[in-house]
Amino acid sequence: MLTWSDAKTKAFQTTLLDWYDKNRRELPWRKDHDPYHIWVSEIMLQQTQVNTVIPYYHRFMKMFPTIDDLARAPENQLLKAWEGLGYYSRVRNMQRAARQLLDDYDGKWPQTKAGLQELVGIGPYTAGAIASIAFNQPEPAVDGNAFRVFSQLLEIEADITKPQTRQLFETVIRKLIPHDRPGDFNQAIMDLGASYMTAKNPDNENSPVRAFNQAYLDGRVADFPVRSKRLKPVDKQLAALIIHTPEGYLFQQRASNELLAKLWAFPLLANETDTEVEALPTVLAEQFCDETEIKVALRWVAGPAVTHTFTHQKWHIALLHADLRKQPDLSHFAGRVVPEAKFDQLPVPTVQKKIWQAYQKRQINLFD
DNA sequence: TAGACGTGGTC
DNA sequence: TGACCAAGTCT
């Protein structure tokens, strides 16, 4: 697979690192090599673009400056810091890992890739990144950039969506990574993948490593990386229950085993069939309210459904509204009534913000 | 192993 | 609008 001579390998390392030394991005988590800083940034950067992460990183470090702060944080505060970033299990796992570090490791970081992978939420990529950047270990950190860059440089045809392909790339990169600057090497690959060797509109003519890019030399850049197609999101019909009471609106904390776990939102019920639609007021009444009142108060909100697309599901949400004259009984309900002025204190998913915006607009329309 | 797990940017 | 992408991990 890798046919480069030692001289070519050395030339590649030198070319890449010289370019990196002059052109590296100054990023907030590149000011030092503190493993906590590297860790937080790497978790945030999973499947998330750099420009999105930067403000979150600053806020997070202000709120949780140390591992102890992270370990002790209330879950709602933690999720609030992550609100809008997505993949919320990342931050819940980070707190679990912080507690692991304090309880089982005496607060001392494992410094090997294998040791780091024992921590919850740290997989092969993040372990490689922390090991190389924070602890100077010659370990690969194979992310999407590394897949794209090395698949083009070496015309590697393996499907990068297959788990076993990662091992192939790690084996190759181990032969290329310089032992004196492994962290800079890995970060240089990422900077390269974010500048000249991007997925869309790459600029290989001006790339510092164009002479090493076999796919470019062969006019085959578009053929790499090889990746099987993704599944289309499945459509789901839902009804959002917008329950207004004298004290505010009813929010539900989503269960830990469902999508958007532990976040707060208006109750969402399945709305796939006519039968389910007819049963909605009863379901609602059983859960947290007096049935007769609910049946009188509940009505559909006019207007098109709110749509929200996840990686694997596309939600179509109709809105149901009820105005209650008294507080519902919430003793058997995982939720609370929140005044509008305090909505921003709860961690909510983006789809909840969309529902609220649509509801506000349509309520005005009803009075037109 | 394949599918679950979010969101925002881009074309 | 839809399809794809962005510093992946867990089950």
C-alpha cells in the first residue's frame, strides 16, 4: 500500500511541517498542550466544524475551567453549555469520563492511546489526537481529514465507512508520522484537509503537498475517498403539545433512552395514524391533566407542519394547543411548567426552538 | 457490523 | 429542497 522510500517520507514530513509552521491556524485550544483543553476541543470537534466550535469552547472553558468543575456540574447546566451543538451524549460522556479520571485515575491522565480509550467517549481518533498533541506519542489520529488526505495521496481504495478501514490507515500513517513532532503532524494533516484538500472545491494546484498527491497527479482526486452512500432519514409524523397554563408552558424532560435524551421540550407524541390522532387528548389527559378540561381546550394549530431533519430521521410535527385555566397535576409527570421568561434556563434542542417560533407566528395568524 | 446519534454550512 | 459534509463513538 505504502511504497514511499525513506527519502520521500522524510521529504513529505519536512514539506508538511514547514508549511504548518508558517500557516497553522491559531485556534483557542492551540495555545497550550493541556490535555483537558485538547480533550474538550476534540470532543466538540467531532462531526462539527471549527467555526461552530469556537464560541462553544470559550463558553465551556469559562463555565468549567477544570476537570473538577466538569465532574461536579449539574446535568442541566452541562447540557445548556452544549445546547445547539448536537450529539448530546458527548457532553454527558465527558462528565462520566471526568469522574472516571478523578475516581479511578487519581486525577492523572493515562498517556497512551490505549489508556485514553478506556475513558468513556474517547475512541480511536480522539485517543490518538490527545496522545499525540498532549503527550507527544507517535500515534495516528484518523478523522475525516486524514481519510481524505491519505486516501488521495496514496490512492487508497478502501471504503472509509467500514470500521476495519481505519486500521489500514493507521498502519500507513504509523510509517509516515515523525516521532519528534507527532502532534503537529496530525494537526497539519487536519489543516491541510480544511484548506487545500477540502471535500468540496479543493485547491490542489496550490497545495504544499501536491507533488506527493498521487490522485492529483493522476487527475483522480474526485475518486477519493471511497465511501458508501448514507441512508436517507426515515419520515416520522409527530404532534407537539403546547400546553399553556396560568404559570407558563408545559415542558417535558426527554427520557434517557430516546433521541435528544435529557433535554427539555414540549411533549411530543406519535401522530402516524388517524387512531393515534384521535387518542391524543386521552393520552394527554392520562399523563398529566384532567381529561374533560383538556378535551375542551385542545385544538390543532393552523399552518404547515414544522419539519426537522436529523441524520437518521425526518420529523414532521403538527402543533396542538391547549389553554388551561388551572395548573395540571404533574406529580406523575417528568416535566414542569415554565414561564416564558425562563425558557432560556432549560437546555432545549433546536427542534424545540423551531416549534416555539412556528407556534408564535401562527398564533398571530389566528387573529388576522 | 450497521445503525443511532444533532446541527449548521454549502452548493 | 435535498444531498453531502464537518477534528466520531457507542452498541
